Amino acid sequence: MSGAAPARLELPVRGHVMAAVACGWLSAAGLCLTYLGIGGLVDAVTGGGAIGWRPPALMAAGIVLAVAGVLGQGRAGGAGEAVAETAVRARIHAAILARGPLGEPRPDGEPVTGSLASLATDGAAKVAAWRGGFLGELVAAVTTPLVVVAVVAVVVDPAAAAVLLAVVAAVPVVIGGFQRMFRASTSAYQAQSRRLAAQFLESIQGLRLLTLLGAAERRSRLLAEESERHRRATMRLLAGNQLVLLVTDVAFYGALIGAGTAVALVRHAEGAIPLGTALALVPISLLLTEPISVAGGFFYIAMAGRAAQRQVVRALAGAGERRAVPPPGAGDGEAAVELAGVVAGHGDGPAVLDGIDLRVGHGEMVALAGPSGAGKSTLLSVLAGELAPRAGTVRLSARGGGPARTVLVPQRAWLFTGTVAGNLRLADPDADEERMWSVLREAHLAEEVEAMPGGLDARVGEEGLTLSGGQAQRLALARALLVDADVLLLDEPTGHIDARSERLVIDTLRRLRGTRTIVVATHSEAVMEVADRVVEVAGVREVAR
Ligand SMILES: Nc1ncnc2c1ncn2[C@@H]1O[C@H](COP(=O)(O)OP(=O)(O)OP(=O)(O)O)[C@@H](O)[C@H]1O
């Protein structure tokens, strides 16, 4: 991926942020008035005169504003965070579903599914804490000095306000410098953290495969190395954070409070302001350090949130590209599938398909044949819009024109832990029982599901392991039928199943023939016999080793 600045992530939290800012200003103004009220009391007492209505009124108004501001800011921040987290999570979930559970690794090497899962949990919370919660607080804190200076100018002394304003102006410049200094290390830390989470997750998902391949030990060494790199990135981040805290404490607090006190003393000595009011300027100058007090939050919330936001934007952009790249646009209405000069391959690997032309008519059933590795599954991935062709055109059209809807049943039936109905409803969340039974009947699975305890509510275990391979394949087929797609893509539907299931699947294919366009990759003669036409795929090239 390029290092170009990612687009903004639109979240419905503008109102929450503005409310948090307004509340922050209220509480700052309230505190100023409270201190000035106390200063007024001191002046009245030391001056020996009557207290009058002004100091108590200032104090009362100040306390009410401060309390309302603090409470309001907390509420606005909490609500904004919840709204933002829900929005980010929903968009990432949509991206996960768009990619499918077996999403390919991206060109930058990040494993897609694990990475997105980590983003949807940890990443979404960080983005939400930043955009929904902390952003309003931050804007309020950074602009609080202006509110304070304005109150001082109006209620106390414009000259003192002008000096405070000059000191305050230096603060954003220095904060900006620190932010730039540590941005790279925070981003690196985030990327490291996500990569580690993704690798752990995918190692767990593929544990059985890793063990079978004898790769478990290699993988565990890799994870140990990644953990060590992550530990070092954490240490660097913490060291940077400590440095910022030290610098801000020593330099800014000293400078701002010192400046506030000096201004107060000088103006009092000049007779411009009474003693009590001068004393009130000292705690008021403490409010000028608000931007600094949130600087620590930059590391824990804002910078972590912004780094996560960059990742989310990039991941969502990636999802868009994957869906849009192979543009299966509307065809001329004469053919359901039209491929011309299609070249395709995986990642940076060699071309698997090299100049493929294919035309499939509406309602036609075409079997893709060819030796293992010829590229049958690759071709189906191109048709499903999962793999972008490197060259050539792919056109899929529905009967009567318009873009076609496709659905792919992969070689390995991927079922999720839950019920039969839950697995079916992945394809159509609104499907009612009648519709589900209907597709189960079409896939010749209805009788077996009826016999299961709970029927449609029967539990399908981890990865569907309580079902036989043949049952799982037929359930995946039923799920695909629920999509009601124009083009049904089947990858080895009889590949790894028992003879009875094979017969049932073939019978289903026979019944489906003519009802929709079907492209089926297969080694089975029996499946080829059912098809209207058999196309030999032989786009594979010898790879020099
Ligand atoms: N995700 C992937 N990443 C890299 N290479 C891949 C990927 N999937 C397939 N290939 C390679 O692409 C080539 C074609 O594989 P493909 O699965 O499309 O063939 P196939 O004809 O479907 O084989 P089979 O009949 O065994 O299913 C093979 O060399 C394979 O190693």
C-alpha cells in the first residue's frame, strides 16, 4: 500500500464532539468566575467594606457552570464513543463479510481476516475513544486558554489578558512538534501490534493445518520473533511518552503558572487590580495548562486512535478495491459470462490464467475441467470478483441486462459454529423457515436436517464438524441457493464427499440445470455429464524453480 494520506473516516459524532467542546468551555468559564468570586470576597474582607452581591453571584454562577460543564462533557463523550464504536465496527464487519473468511493476504503481507478481526475489536475501540470521546475534550482543552483569556480581559484586566495570550500562543506550536516527533513510532507500534494479533489469530484458526504440514514449530518461532519486536516497539513508545511528560511538566507548567503569577503581581503593584483579584489570577493561570494536561492523552488515546483510524480507512479502502476491481459489469445481455483475454495470478506469483476467453449463455451449465493446478479455482475466483484480473475483461450480466449477482461455493464448505438456520441465514438474514426448508430440499439435505435434534436449530459444531463432509457440502450449496444469484459458481462440489452425497449433489445439479447460469469446476466425469458443455482450463504455466 502506498503511504498516501488515507481519506477521512466519516463518523456520526459531530454533534457529540461539539457538545463536548461547548461543555468544556462552560466549565472553564465557570472555574474562572468562581476564582474571581473568591478573589472579590478577599478584596472585600481586606478592604474592610461591604461584601456586596457581586462576589457571591460570581461564585454561584461559576460553580453552576463548572459542574454543568463537567457533567455535560462526560455524557457527550460517553455517548459519542458508543456511537463511533458501533459505526466503525459495523463498517469493518461489512468488509469482513465482503472478503469472506478465506480472504487472501494483501500485497503488504498482512493476513486479511485476522487483521480485520483485530481492527473490529481493539481498533474500533481505539478509534471510538479518539473520535467520539477524546476529540471533543481535546478541542475544548486546547481552546480553553482563549476562554480564560477572554474572561480575564472582560472581568479583570485587558493588559493582563494580553500577556497571558502571548504565553499561551507558544503552547500549540510545541505540542504540534511533539506530535510529529512521535507519530512514526506510534504508527509502527500499532502496525506491530495488529500484525502480532493477526498472526496469533490465524495460527489458532489454522492450527490443525499447521500441525499436519509440520509447520507448527516454524510458526511458533516466527511468533516469538514478532513478540520480541512488539516488546521493543512498546518500550520505545513508553520511553517517548515519559520524555513528553517530563518536558511538559517542567517547562510548560512552570512557564505558564510563573507568567500568570508575575502578571498578577506586576498589575497589582501598578495598582491596576486589587490583591484578591491578583491572587485569583494564579489558579486561573493553572487553567491555561489545560492543553498540556491532555497531552498525555495524545499518546494513550489520540495517537493510538489516529493510527487505528489510518488502518481502518486503509482496510475499508482495500475492501472496496477488492469488490470493485474485477468489474463484473453489465454485459450485452446475450451471454451471462464473457471473459476476453483474461490474465490472472495470485499475489506476485506467475500468471495462472494466461489469456482466457470464455462465453457462457444464460441458463447454461458449464463444467471447467483440467488437471490439478490448471487454474479452475482461480478462474472461479475471478468470476466471483474475489481476484482482480491483471489484464482482459470480465463481464457478467443478468438475464435481460444489468449486472449479475454471483455466488461461489468454495471447495471446502466453510460453516460457522451455530445452528443450521444460522448458517443458512448468513446468505439471507430475512429467510423464513419455509424458504430455508425449500433450499434444503433442493440440496437434498432436508430429510437429514429433519432427523437432527432441533431440526433447523440443530447445532453445527466448530467449523461444522458435527456434520459429515457431504452434509456440510450440501448445506453450503443450500446456503448458496438462498442467495438466488444469477450465476452459481461451484468449486469441486463432489470433491471430498461420500458416494451417497455425491449422487445427491449431482442430482441437485441436474435439477438446477437451466434454472440459472452455473459454472462448476470439477474432476468428476459424472458432473461433466450433467453439464451442457465442458471447457478445458489449461492456462497454467511451468514455473522455473
Ligand atoms: N491463494 C493462492 N496463492 C498463491 N497461489 C495460488 C493460490 N491459489 C492457487 N494458487 C496457485 O495457482 C495455481 C492454480 O491453482 P487452482 O487452485 O486455480 O487450480 P485448480 O485447477 O483449481 O486445481 P485443483 O483441481 O487441484 O483444485 C496453482 O499453481 C496454485 O498453486
